Amino acid sequence: MSESISVTFLHPEQQTVADVTESLVAFLASAREEVAVAIYDFSVDGPPAAAIAATLQELDRSGVRVRMVDHDERVNDYKSTVPAPQKPPEFIDSLGLDVRPVTDRFGLMHHKYAVVDGSRLWTGSLNWTEDAFALQENCFLIVEDVAIAAMYLANFEELWTSREVEGTGAHDHETRSLECKGDTVGVRPIFCPGRGPELASEIAAAMRHSRERILICSPVLTSGPILGALSDVVDRDGLRISGVVDGSMMRGVMRQWDRDTPDSWKPAAYRFLARRVGLVGRPSTPWGPHRPHDYMHAKVIVCDEHAYVGSYNHSRSGEENAENVLALTGGCAVADLATEVEKVIERYADGDNGAESE
């Protein structure tokens, strides 16, 4: 097996639900021994749900060990900027597979990854829902590398054993050199909550070291270290800073900040950056259980030749969730991500970035 990584960026209505389902089913169906899935939201309706479920069930019947951990939405005594899954966990429970719900007082089980045969990884921002497949910006990556797959399996085993978010992901991992379209790219996993504060600080440091470009693609932008770093470099000569957020999500965050923490520095910092930087907002439908979930859902930051991509919203609550990020260095993987983020920024060039909450 070659050691490689591929990046796929989804844009609204530029691929069909069937296209994404086919890719995911093919990945899962390649298993011969084991599948380990950590998924926040699996509620694809209709034929796609049936195809994914049938693939997992057939693997299970054929003797492949199939295990899943999912977010337990029954516990709601924490605050989060992340909407709850569209359907209750009974959907996954009904599949007859080996499933363990994961919960915590402080954060969400927010991963979206699958490991096949201890050697292949699917990860990124993509929930297994019809809206995620067709209406949202999302990114998923496929990594073929035994060492990185082992890092994810170790994280999965923590969640599987403890059934809690807290205490997982407190590991430092080495950078692997993988191939992407003939180029070499450095790839290193980072897991939250164990390395949540370190992740935010690392992204902030990458921003402070940037000399050419910082590109931001995130539903929300509320992390203190990241807001602070952007404020520090916003006037740096030769440095282009641009980004896109989800407009309705950021408006909700700003209203909450203005109401609950009126003396916080963060609202002022975000408004300052929204004015000074090319921050745009993707128009979306405010969250509701029976509304289309058409968010800007990709989570990517590019700083010169470094990129951070995964399930992590760039927020304090994201640091406390069970999240995963791949830190990428160099090669076409970073270049491709930068190109896709530029497309999203251009698409929503006139969109409201939510800086004014009213």
C-alpha cells in the first residue's frame, strides 16, 4: 500500500448525494478485518442512508468487526455553538451494529472519521447527512498510512473504552511524509480535547509567522488565541488575510456575546477584524430541526505553506470537544486547499459576516 493522502472539497450543489455516498460506501466496503467509525451525525435519508447502513451491516455479517461511537445528544447540560444532530441516536442504534454513545459535560463527540483495517483513514468536516453531502461546503481526506491510521485507532479506543469525551486525545504525534499527486506533504494529527489549547496556540503561532497569506474557512471564528494572532498581524506588509464564515452562525455568536458577556474583548476583536480583513459570510438558514442545514461547514486555515483541516471549529468549545485536525505542510494538498478556500471566499464576496448581531 502506498503512503498517500487525497483531499476532496465539496461545494453546494456541485456534487450529488449519490456521488458522495458512492465514495463513502466504496471506502467502507474495502474493509476485510475491521471498521472503526467515530461520527457526530449519521442521518442520511432515503437510499443513501440505506446504502451506507447496508454496507456496514453486510461487513458485520461477513465477519468484519464493525464498531461505532457517536455523540449522545441526551446530555444537554453544556453550551456549544455547534447545532445538535438532525436525528436522535436511535437511528444508529437501529442498525444492529456494535455502537457506543459518547458523552461529556463539557464538550461534544464531534469527530467524523472512519478507519478501515488499521491502514486507511477517512476524516474531515463531513457528517453523514444528506444536507452535508449536497448543501454545505465540506472537506474530507483519505489517508493511506498505517502509522496515521494507528494514531486514529488509539483515539477511537479511548472513546470506545471510556464513553466520555474528557480525557481523550492527550497525545503528541510525529509528522509523516506522504504523497499527494507526486508531491510530498507533511501530515500530523492533532486531537482535542487533550491537545485543544495547544492546537489553538499552534494555529495562532502559524498566523504570526505568516508572511504571504492567511486564508480562513470556518463556520465560526471565536478562539481567543486565533483572534489575538490575527489582530497582531492584520497590518503586516505583504500579508494577505482573507476568510469566510457562516453568516447566521456568527450572528448568533455575536448576539450571545453581546447579551451574556458584554465586557468581553472578543466581540470588539471580531468586529475589528471583520472590518479590516476580507471576512465574508455565507448566507445560510438559521438552525432548526426541520429546516435545510445549508451551512458553510468546512474548517480549514491556510498559513503560507501550512494548513489545518478537520472537524475543529475555531472556537473555545471546539477545544473542549472530541475533535481531530490534520496539520499539513507543503505540497499539493496545501495548494489545493488554498484554491478551494479562495473559491468559497469569492462565491460569498458580498455576504454578511455577522459582525453586527442585529
